[in-house]
Amino acid sequence: MNQEDVDKIIAEAVAESKNESRKKWHKGKSSTHHIETARRVLNWVFMIGFVAAIVIYFVLPEQRALFFSIGFGAIALKLVEFYLRFMF
């Protein structure tokens, strides 16, 4: 066996390893497309809720219950998005 044969065997092994790794970690686009869309929507709704809670905090300081309701609702949406990110 000469150096060229060894290099060819190593290159083939590396390419095969990359393909196996790619198959393991990258699912098809159709399976994650819906989850990515849901995450994007949940993230935007969270940001809108967060801004609304901050505005209510400063504009209507006597409405603490409304502030906490919107704030905790936004945080709950963010937790759902967080769950989707790491579970799927």
C-alpha cells in the first residue's frame, strides 16, 4: 500500500462519517418546517406581549394585575418556544 491508497481510504472514511453525521442531526426540511414556523410566531407574539407589558407598566401604573397578566403570559409563550427549540 502506498501513500495515495492510504489517503484515498482516509478521504472515503471522512466523507462517509460526514454523511452519517448529517443524516443523524439534520432531519428533512418538511419535518422541522412547521416547528420553525411555530417558533417564529411564538417569538414574535412574545416580543409584542413584552412590549405591551412594559407600556402598560409605565402608562397605567395602577393596573398591576394587567401588567402581570400580560407579562407572565408573554413569559409562558417564551417557555413554549424554548421547549420547541430543544425538544424538536
